[in-house]
Amino acid sequence: MFTLDSPFSDFPYLLTGSNTTIQPASYKQGTNWIDNPVGAGQFLLQKYTPGQSVTYIKNPDYWDAADVKLSAITVNFYADEQAQLLAFQSGEIDQINDSATVASTLNLADYRQTAPSYTHFDGLFFDVTQAPFDDVSVRQAVAWALDRKAIVQSVYGGQATVANDNEYFPNFSVQPTGIPQRDQDLDKVKQLLGGKTVKFTITTSTDHKTLAEVVQQQLNAIPGFDVDIQVLTSAQYYADGSSTPWLNAPVTITDWAQRLPSQFVNLIFKSGAVWNASKYSNPQLENLSSQYDAAAAAPEKQTLANQIATIENNDVAAIVPAFATGSSVLQKSVQGDFAAPLDFPGGFDFRGISNSK
């Protein structure tokens, strides 16, 4: 039995996620779980070498162990995408996430591909407590200045869907309605800026360098913007400590894997949330999100989703330009349905997967 702090109609769905683990009653937050992991999944940790690899062996006590064909799984860690791609080409690894680089390098006919599914969005976050982004008209001007269709093509190679500055992925059962889709509108940008020139730097990691460059190019082509970018390594961008760039730089680009709608509000928009890079606070939004969690009927959820998305669209604490899709590229020796990359909601189910290599 679970006792929740507040009503949460989507709680059963949350339990299916790969971020949800069941710990012993004696578990204390902050202890080093990796030294003595406890779980009921398909595999057990055998060996972990930080920065190199992790190996799991089959869990004989898994409830459906008979359908788990693999005796072990090894995950190798690589410094960059190019190193991972070379490992895949050599046959050292059997799976790689699809990307523009992968698609342009490999002859995909020589491999298997999983069906694409929505995986994440790369959000442009503004610190709304600092000038010039303490002015909502400036944030709106940036939102109306972006050519989202061009971003979908140039950044994601067409493997994405245009978004409208809210976090309701296209495959969610509830979709906000009644909010016009933002597209590039230079007249509106000029009106919102009122003759001002807005100068700022976008800080991000190497993983999102392409998006940062495209946003920079689009904005700098429009009178009223002077944009620079700062690209850090992932270790630098997500560094530990109170001054970590991804939560403290005035403008950042960070990716977020698919989650339940209210999780985004609680993690990145709620006042005092640990990951609130925008330093944004809106009690009305938080209240509506709590009501959304408690609602069970679809019509009520629809009404609340419309209200939540309208606030996010108007306040623009973050710009969500596109929802990215992802697929996996597999060696032909791998058989079975493999999970998409960043498949947080469903986790990674290896039942029925085999490797003839």
C-alpha cells in the first residue's frame, strides 16, 4: 500500500518509469546505493567501473525470467558520439541511439532500426529574475523570433515535432487546445522589443551546441538581438555545487526526457524547486498543476491542461521549440523490440530480446 502526500491520479503510470525504484524501509536518502543495489528487475549489477563500463547479469528470480533471453548486458561509456559510433561500426557494441551524425555516417540498410518515439525536448531557459529577462516582453520576443520548423530540420534532421512552449508531449493523452501555434513573426518581435537591443549569452553543453548555434544565427539575423554562446563540456555544465552553470547561467539550453506533465512543473517551474533554472514562480500554475494531478476525469484534465499551457505560453520562463523523437540502431544480430533512447516512462524491457552474435 502507498500513502501519498496528495491526490495523484497518474501515480500508477509513474511506477512504470525507469526512474522509480523500490527501496528497503531502512534505506536512507543520500547513502551510496550503487555499492549495495537492491532491486527486483531483470538484471543484477555484477561490475561497475566508473567512466568505462557497467555489467549486469540475469536475475534468476525475476518474475518472468523465462522470457529474458540474455544472460548478461554490458554498457560501455564513451567520451563522445564519434567514439561511440566507431565502436558500433567495429561491432564492439550492438546498439547506438540514432542521430543526424549516425544517419549520415552509417548505411542504415545494413542494420536494424526501432520505430521512433518521442524522447525529450531541449529547452531554452531564462533567469526571469535578471535583466533583460525579468521583462516578459523580451522573453516573448525571443519566442516569436525563432523559426521552429527550421530548427526541426537543421537541428533534429526532421526527427522532431514543432512545440509551443509547454511540456505536453504529442503522445500524451491530453493535449492543450485553444493556444495558437507560435511561428516566427518579425513584426511582433519588433513590437515587443520596442526599439531595444537585447544582448545575452546562451550557455549549454557540447550535446546541444548545434541548437545553440542555430538559435544564435536565427536571432542575430533579426534587428534587436546580439547573442553569443558559451559551450561547456557536460562535466562543466552539470558540475556539482551551488554555482553549477546549468542552473545559474542567465540563459541555458538543457534537455529534459519525457515525464508526466506535473513533474515538469514540480521540477523546473515550482518555486524553490532544486532544478528551477529560471528562478520562476507562479502560485496559480502550481495550484493548477496540483489540481491536474488530483483530477481523474478526462474533461477536467483537459480544462486544466489548457490553463496550464496558457500560463506557460504567456510567461515564457522557458522556450520549448520542438519535441524530439528517437530510435535505436541495432546490429542485425539483435532480435526483438528494443526500447527507445531516454525511455524514462516505460523503462528498458529486455524480455524477448536475443543476440545471435
